[in-house]
Amino acid sequence: MKETIFGLRFSANESIQPTNEELRLFLDGPRADGKGGRHRDDLAAFDRLLQRIEAFEQKHGHVVEQPGWQERKLLGVLAHSRFFRPSFRAAVEQFTYQVHALENIDLRKPTTFIRSAEEEIAKLNPKKDEAKMARLKELVEQRNRDLDGLRKRWPLLVKELNDISRYINDGLSKIAALCEAAITTLVSLQVKGEKKDELVEDLKRHYRDRVRDDLQVGPVTKEYLAQLQGEVAALSQQLSSGVLQDFYSMTELYEQIHDHVKQNSARIEKLISRIAAGKRQDLEADKRLIRELSGVITGLVSRLPFGSDGEGAAGPEEQQEKILFEKRREMVDHVFDVLNKSVVPPVK
């Protein structure tokens, strides 16, 4: 379980967990940071891609039509990276909720009330103002209980937020390792070129079969054969070039995911260490650190440097012959077969 990317999280503090309804109401509620919108808006970009990936995975094994060619590569890499997981989204939602809960802790109001009430009690006459004194003492006792509860809740929330951050960061580290392994695999496949050579030979075989079929009908001219040879040579070159482009684009996407999670993971790690080292003696200092951490985690799912390209994109140069497209698609399918067999969680 510890090596699964965004698997089950066992360290959650059940005593401060929101119910599903409380979490839903919070996410649908307005943000209190002056930005406008709802809390769930921070996850909008992540959710859109997650939905596209889930739909893509449900259609896995079906023929991928040419208009979805770019999406085949994009969503295939994003799905394989394990960055877009419902469990990751759930962790971010929980984190956002607990940040809000910590921000709502206010030790100053009950402390100020207690001080003012005690000053008022000191001015009262025990004989003449007995009822008022009793009422104020009762209120002071209630505020002291409230204050005690808040002081106990504060470190629980900070620890919970740190635990969620650790869970997220562990997942990011494994995603970075997965991307590195995937890039290595892509480079190896590209250098070996075995599948590409096989596809080029398939393309040539297709044209040889075409000539054989034509000969069944009647003789063919030298000019016709020369034309076909030129066509085969051109398509073979286009196929090799197209396959190379596909390798480059998939490698670049893995690099973007890797850099995104690596950079944010480093920032999260530093903040986790600073928060864990704190003594829970300064609430406002803890809030500032948590706000900084919240900004990193929110940016992790809202400022995505990948995923916008390719939606609704056309196939590779629609004028190309269908066979060329089919061979490139076959190559990409082969690449994902290799990646899914050799580069999958659990990642050590």
C-alpha cells in the first residue's frame, strides 16, 4: 500500500473529518479569500482532465478515430502518469476543508471577552451585584471551555494538514519516478527502432500486396510501378518522421508532468518540515505557513502546464493516406502496451 500512487490514506484523524454533506456544502460555498467563486473552482481544470481521462479509459480497446489522434497520446500519457486520480482530488478537497477550519480558529475573541468580563467582575459589589457576577462567571467559564477546545483543535488540524500534505507529496515523488522510468523506456524504444522498422516493412508489404492484386486484373506498366515505389519511399519517410514526432511529443509531456510535480514537491517538502518543527505556540505563524502550503497545493491542481493542447485536435495531416495514420496509431498503441507492462505502480 505504501508504494501505491495515491492509494488509501490510513493516517486521517477521524475526530475532525467532515461528513460527505459537510464537505459538499463547503466546496459549493463561496471562497473567503476575496477571489470570488466557489472552493471547488480551484479543482475545475483538474476535474475536466480527470473526466476526459476516465472517459478515455472506459473506451480503451476501441478503435481510436483519426480526429482523436492527439487526444490518444495526451490522455494516454496523463492516465499512465497516475497524476489524475480521484483519490488525489479527494485529498486536495480534504486539505482545503481543513485549511478553512484552521482559519476559523480565533483565540483572541474568547480571550478578550474573558479579560473584559474579569475586569467587570472586579468592579462589582459582591452583595449588590451577586446575580450579575454569577452570570459573568458562568460566561467566563464557558469561554474558557471554548478556548480550551480551540487550543486542542489547533494542533490536531495542523497535524492533519501536514499528514495530507505528506500523503500528496509521497504520491508526487512516485509520479516523478514513474515519469523518469517512462522517459527512459521511450528513449530505448526510439533508439532500438524495432517496431518502427516492422511498421515500415508492413507498409511496404501493403503495397506489394496491392501490386499483386493489380496483376490479377491485368499487366501493370513500369511507370505505375515507379510511381508506387516513389509513393512507398515517401510514405516510409513520413512514417519514420511521424513516429519520431510522436516519441518527442510523448516524451515532452512526461517531462512536463515530471517537472510540475518535482518542483511543487520540493516546495511542499520544505513547508512540511517547517510545520512539523513548530511547537504550536503561535497560531498566526502556523496559519501563515499553512496558507503558503495551501497556495502550493492549490497551484498544483489549478495551474496545469499540460493538458490543454489536443482537445478536439484533428488527426496527423488529414490528407495523408489512411495506412500511414494507422501505422502511427499502431506504434503509439505499442508504446503504451510497453509502458503499461514495464512502468506501472507500485513504483519503488
